[in-house]
Amino acid sequence: MFEPLGQSPMTGGVATFTTSTLAVGTTKVRAVYEGDLDFITSMSAWLSQVVDQ
């Protein structure tokens, strides 16, 4: 099971999210859009995020 890191509002069709909670190493992350009255739920591909320090 995966747990969310957080959420961010969309502004002009773009959402930006920053976190400082990832451990050192490689973590797989993805974005999830929960949908609204106009658009269905969507998920990005898994991406590998590398934290060096």
C-alpha cells in the first residue's frame, strides 16, 4: 500500500508540490488527479526520485 505525500491545488492547469520528507535513496513517486465534474481521475507513470543527502 502506498500513502500520499500530500496534495496541491491546480493553478492554470498546473500543480506544484514540494516535500522534505523523502528518505535518502531512490523512491518511486507518481501524481494522481482525483478528477472533478469535467475530468476523470488520472495517474502519471511511476517516476524514480533520487535523494542524495
